Amino acid sequence: MRKMILMSSAAALLGPMTAAERSKGRFMRGPDGHSGGKSYAEMAAELKTHFDTKMNEVKGIAESALAKAERGEPLTTQGKELADQALSGLTEIKMRLDEFEQKSSRRGSDDDRSQMSVGDQFINSDEFKALNGNLSQGSKLTIEMKTITSLSTNADGSAGALTRSERVAGMLTQMQNRQLRVRDLIAPGTTSAGSIEYPQETGFTNAAAMTAEGAAKSESSLKYGLKTAPVRKIAHWMRASTEILADAPALGSMIDERLRYGLAFKEDGQLLNGDGTGINLLGINAVASPYVKPAGAIVAGETPIDRLRLAMLQVTLAEYPATGFVLNPIDWTNIELVKDAAGGYILANPAALTGPTLWGLPVVETQTQAVGKFTTGAWRMAAQIFDRMQAAVTVSSEDRDNFINNLVTILAEERLALTIYRPEAFVTGNVNPA
């Protein structure tokens, strides 16, 4: 009797569910037909809290009933019926809790979008889902993507695999093989302004010297010039039929593989080769010092590998440590394929490549670097990127031709500025000795 009372004495708290309540869901609804805009994990947590609260109240009633039983007071028929109803209601809550936890486990966290590609974020956004596959004339949808740095077919959730991947506990080893871009070498930053004013070091004279007591001290000098880096825009667009809005995987692929990659590729070129005229950024190569073999360096039969090490030395002599190289893929391939007299590769191990590095520094391979050219320098210390707007994707049917021909325009754009604090910290030149 005591066990029966302890398990089922809570009818007054919950009461039975009606058929309508069971069909609609009495407590809460969420994604995929559930109201409230909450994720499965959030709803499961709230339901668990609700279950625990009701269970504690049930225990209180059960303890009261046990006390009455010990005093010899019989449990009334009405009390037994209420206890049975409470047990049924509590069981139904537990079943609903288990259902939400299972759905949450299958879906993963709806709020964890850091593992989604930009295309996946777009098609899973509340704004896109609200369209129901339809854009009326004059309507527009803009969603800013916060995760763009570079696109890699090895990255989790990249354009090469638009389906949602299961998260595996532990280190994602493929990330170390992610394709680097020029952006990855430079210090990041953000801004809300249309331009950046910054001090650029133009000269340093170090006159520090041993000084006798009572003698005049040496005077050093440090020169700065105030520079302005304007925020520039990179953008492009495509047209698509309205039917593609209902084809979410195709839309995600278009955004990832074409629009976002196009922004990143153009960005590489501007960060490296922009000449600063008109609407162009002022890139690293435009201000970098030309390579000159440092005085005192003795190298017989200089090779491309030797030259890149000497360029590192030139940066070091400018009082900055080099932190990376930028090479054309052709030049980097030629370096990796260098063999010794016995036919063995000097740098590369074809069976175990972990990423392009040379002299302990990362190598960025990009076709925006001219064949036969290299750039090295103190990328993170001597330059900085300021993002005014990270990659944003806009879908619109505003154009008259779009409306008539059932088309939409998909636009991708970003805004950024590049500041170069010390040009002497960068060196560029020919990979192959003359």
C-alpha cells in the first residue's frame, strides 16, 4: 500500500489530459510544428524542470498519505482514483520528455551554428524558412553570416558536404590541413566606421649607448605618420529561378561554392596586390620592401629555399619576426618536389603531409600571387584587417525582369579595411635567384 501511494498520489496537481491536449501537445511546441521558436534542447530542459517540480510535489502528497496510513486512516476511493490519474499524467510528461531528448540528440543543437557552412546557416535561418519558398515582388531577405574567414573543402560543413554532419567528440584532425588564405596570416579586427586612421612607423633610429656618469645621453628617434585606410566593398551576384528557393541544398551549394568562394578569392588578391587607387585596398605587396640579400649572409649556390630563408633574415633585421610566406601554388609545388642526390624529397613526405610549412612558418598557396614571386613578413604584428561587414547574402526579387521571369537575385558582399603599421616588416621578391 505504501509503495502504491508513493508512486501515484498527485492527481490534484496535474489532472488528466484531454484528447485534444494530447493531440496538440499540452505543455510546449517548438521546431517542425512546435510554437515558441525554441530548440529541442531548450524545450527538453524546460520539460525536465517541469517534471522534477511536479515529482517533488507528488512526493510531498505521498508523504502526507503515508502519514495518514500510519495513523490508521484509510485511503478513500476518491483518493485512489486521483492517485491513478496523477500517475497517468506524470507518465505522459515523462514520455514527452524522453521524446524531446531523443529529437534533440538526433538533430544536434539547433542553436550551435558554428558547425554549419554559410549556406546551411542561410537555409536554416528563421528568415529563410518564413518565406515558405516564395518571394513576392519588392521583397528582400538579408542575412549576415558571422563565420566567414576562408572556404575549404576539408572544413566541417563546407560546400563539399552540404548535409549536416554528426559531431564527434575529440579533436577534428582535418582542421590542421585546412587551406590557408592571406587573411589567416593577418591580425583580425572589426570596425563600425567608414575608414581607419592609424599611425604608421616610418623610421627608427636606435642611439642607445653606454653612458658615463655625468655625460650627456644619446637621443633616439621614432617617426610616425598618420595614415588612413578606407573601408572597401567586395561584392558579386547571381540570378536564379524562384524554384531554387524550394531546393534548399542547391541554394546552399550556390552560396558556398560560388558566391562565398568568390569573395574570399578576390579578398586574397586585394590584401596582397591591391594598389590603393580608386576603390582598391592598399595591399601588402604595394608597400613591402624589395628583397635584398642581407650584408654578411654567406650562401654558396643560392636556391629558392635559401632565398626564402634570407628573406626571413631581412625581416628580422627590420626588428620584426617573419610569421609566414605567400607563394603561388606552382612555386610551392616546385619547392616541395626538390630531391637530394639519392632521389629522396628534401622537404616533403608524400605519405604524411600535415600542411605547407617552410623554415617553421606556414605557407599560403594562392593564385593571386604571381608565379615566381614570394611575400613574407611579420603579418600579425605589422598589419591588421578591420571587418566593417562580414560576408552577407541578400536574396531579392525587386528587379522588374526578376518578377516577370520568375527570377531572384542572390547577392554576396563584404566590407573591410587593411592597415599596414610598418611596411619594412614585409619583403617581396623573386623566388628563383637570377
